[in-house]
Amino acid sequence: MKENEIIAMVDGFAKTHPDTVAKLRKIAKEIIGIGRSDMTTQEYETAQIAFCLGGVWALTTINRQQP
């Protein structure tokens, strides 16, 4: 998949499922917060975004593979 396709997919998912994205962000804060003391603010924010993007990607990929 190309970068612009991934961005479009995640953007579409986020617009369609804002509650799911909010839940992913909450989970990311909890999980990533465990090692928070070892991260700069920028690293922490980047990790949250990466976690959310990965979660959205996984959810959309699973949904596409189901019959």
C-alpha cells in the first residue's frame, strides 16, 4: 500500500468511527504511559499516534478480509 492510500484509509476510518479512535487513543495512553518516564514529550505523542494508526490499520484490514 502506498502512503497516500494508508492516509486516506485511516482518515476515512477516523471520520466514520470517531468513538473507536477515541478508545484507541485512551488505550495508547495507558499502554505507552507505562514507559513514559523514558520518553520525551515528542516521542510520547509520536508513540500515541503510531499506536492509533496501527490500530485503525488493523481494524480496517480485518474488516476487509472478513466475508
